[in-house]
Amino acid sequence: MKVFESPTRYRWLGWGALALVFLLVNVHRLSTAVLSEQLTVDFAITAAQLGTLHASFFAVYAIIQIPTGAMADRWGPRYVGAFGAVLLSLSALAFTLSGGYLTAFLSRALLGLGSGVIFISILRFAASWYRANEFATMTGLTTGVAGLGAIVATTPLALAVDAVGWQASIQGLALFGLAAAAFVFIVVRRSPASAGFEPIDNVPRQPSVSLAETGRHLKSLLRDRIQWLLSLMFFASMGTILTIIGLWGVPYLVVVYELPVTSASYYTLLGAIGMLIGAPMVGWISDRLERRKAPLVVGLALFTLALSVIPIFGTPPLYAVGFVYFIIGFCVGFTVLILAIIKERYPPAASGVATATVNGAGFLGATVLPTAMGIALDSYRTGEVVAGTTAYTETGYRVAFAITAIAVACAFLCALWLTLNDDQSS
């Protein structure tokens, strides 16, 4: 087959294997919105507890990012990616067998541990197989896969849950994940040379990295004020996307507009479609323009304006909510430019740990923001239950969504400052 004769063809097979696992990661991490009704009833939990259950995935995901970067730099995406795929699939099976809130919490945390190594493994693979001027495009395509996973986590998952129940639906995904793990182990290799190919022109050599070198790179990152600024931006923007599309977007529509869960999932589906379109488009445009920060500023401004609609109006027309969700998803394309910026600040040997450091901040945001919104909502509890979901006042949702709007507004101001003041601005 021709795919095995050329490294520029074979790399798509390796990327595709890892991307298949990443699709599953995104189904699992965004499934809580559709499952919220069943989880609330089955585990008898409050909004804050539901937020914490959702966030347990992201807490571990965030913690594991820097070790993942070091592992990917040292051992490569084949072993790290296959291990992650096996662990996340076994953890998903354990989640469906949970007998209570504690075991569900721990299972979802382990699911986050397995999932947390996949994205950085893909970025490490891209750094070894793709040219520097292709990196934002590949990051965008990978994030587009996240959008496809988000689509599966909305209406298709809701329909599957209606048909066979949530446990059977997640178990099916877990079995598919085990097959994907085998695919990764069979086809993914660290570099063209390790797959028996000649080097690809203009692809920087990615040397194996010692623990001492990783430690030096980490010290440089910790002293880098730009890294901290980029991490803060990723905390707010990616954390918000995962919080709204992955959790509170559906309950807001169920409670405030009294929509069935399946109907409400159509609107988060629009957010997922926005991710699928926006990420590859923005990455491709950024590579062609050879600019990262100016598009980032524009995107975060758009993101802030879209998020402000619900806090300001409370119950805007449903078509407006759908448009807001679409823009939230679309803006993931601008958000992941932050990863391209940090990758380009450091040498190839540090690409894994540098992107992992900033990526971890995004999932720390996805840990903090869902719980913060849940606490705000619990302050406005009505005591009623709507479609199996605890009801909160419209004011409660306005306050909760305002938290994310303020967070992204801060990210926009950071991006603007970075563009105007950093001597490496582009």
C-alpha cells in the first residue's frame, strides 16, 4: 500500500490512530451535560456535587499534563498514547459499575488520568512528523476531532442513552477504546526514522530528552512570565468552553426554557459543530498568515461578547442561545493558538513539556469553573425539580454564566497586553 511507502502519507495513519482515541476522550469528558439528569438522580447529588463529579476528570487531567509532556518527550507517543487509551477505557467501564457517588468520582478521576496523556502525545507526534509551518494546522485539526467528539457527546449520546441507558452507552465506548489502543500501538512511531523512513524535509529533529534536561526546561518555564500569562489565558478560555459545552449548557436550557434533555442537546450540538469548523479553519489561517497573537486577540474579543449575552439578557431567544453556543465552540480554534505560541517559544526538545504546562492550565480551569458555577447556582436553588434536574432561578444562571464571561474577558485583556508589549509578538 502506498501509505507505507511515504512518510508524508504514513504520518496521517499515525495521527489518525491517536486522533481516534482523542475523539473518545472528548466524548467522555463532555458527556456529563447529557448524563446530568441520570447522574443527579442515580447518585442523589446537588449542583455543586455534579460540578465536582464533572471536574474530577479535569483535575487529574490538569495534574498529569506536565508529567505527560516529560513522558512524551522521553518515550514517545506510541507507548504513552496506547497506555492512556487502555486506562481511560477501563476507567469508563468502572464508572458505569459505580455503586455510589464516591466510586463514580474516583472512576471519573481515573478516566481523566488516562485521557490526560492523549492530546500531548498527539502534539509530540505532530512535532516529530510535521513541519513547523504545519503545526497550528495540525493542532487545529486535532481540536476539530475534539469537536467531532463533542458532537457525539450531544444528541447522538442522548439518543443512545434513551435507547439503551447511560451505562450501556458508556460501556460501548469503552470497548471501542480498547480496540483503538491496539491500533495506536501497532501504527504509531516516535519519528519517521523509527518507522524506517528517511527524514521529512524541514521537520526539526526531536531528540530523546533526559530527566535532567526536562528539569531544566521546567525551570525555564516556571521563570517565564509569558508562560504564566498564556496559562492564565488558557485556564479561562478552554476552561469555559469545556464547562459550558460539557456541563452547564444543557441544564440551563432544561430548567430555564423547560426543554427535554434531548432537545437541549441540539443546542450544545451547535457548539460542537462550532468546534469542528473553527479549530481547523483558524489553525490553517494562522499558519498561512504566520501570525498567532493578533487572531487570538480578535477571537477572545468575540468569545467575550458571545458569553455576555446570557448574563445580560437571562432568557434570550433560543436562536440566540444556539448562536452563542456555536460561537463558544468556534472560539476553541482561537484558544488553541495559545499552544502554538508556547511551542514556538521553546526548542524542539522541550515541545512536549512546554505545551503540556499551558495545556494543564486549561484543564485546571475546567476543574475550577464548573464547581464555581455550581456553587453560584446552589445559592439560587428553588427546591423544585424540572425533568429530573434540580431547578435554579434565572438569576442563578445569569450569575453563573457571568463568572465565565468575566474569566474570558480577563483572558482577552491578557492577550491584548501580550500582543502590544511582548517583544516576540506576531
